[in-house]
Amino acid sequence: MKNLKICFLLGLLTNIVVNASRSDFYGKNDNRSKLFKILDDHVGKIKITLDKDEWTTMKNMTVLDQMIAADAPKYSTNKASMEFIIEGTDYKVEYEPEQFTFE
């Protein structure tokens, strides 16, 4: 019986949290940007593409001794491309190399 009460409370809490993030929660006062409204019902996918040399450089910069990790140089490149797609919608943003910095 105790487990049933816990499951019920967890289900109720989950339902409240999910519904609070939906557009209908805001009603006529929903002045959020279009992107946030779309993301209420869809999951976005980010795809970063690096060439092999950039990928190798980034990986090599992550193999650090714990004592120096905090002071290590940070990886950064503007030679990557990026796509942000929300499947099930027509929302898509693309950046080519030199249009953004991947850090």
C-alpha cells in the first residue's frame, strides 16, 4: 500500500511538472518566443561537425592530469558546422564554418 501511494504521488508530481511547461499553461499571456513554444512538444537535435584534425585536437586537449586540468587551455574553433533541427516541424538552423565558434 505504501508503494502505491509513493507511485501515485510521483505520477501526480510528474504530471504537474510536464503540464506547467506546456503552452496551454500560459494561456493568452504566453509571450514566449516561437522556439520555446515549439519545444513544448518536440525535442531539438544539435549536430556539430568537425573535420578529423579538429576532432583529434579536441580529444587530445581533454587528456589532462587532474592537477593541471583547471589551468589547461580551452579548446575553441570556428572550423565547425552546426545544425539545430526540431524533428516533426519545419524548424531548422544551420551554421557553416566561420559563422560561429565552438568552444
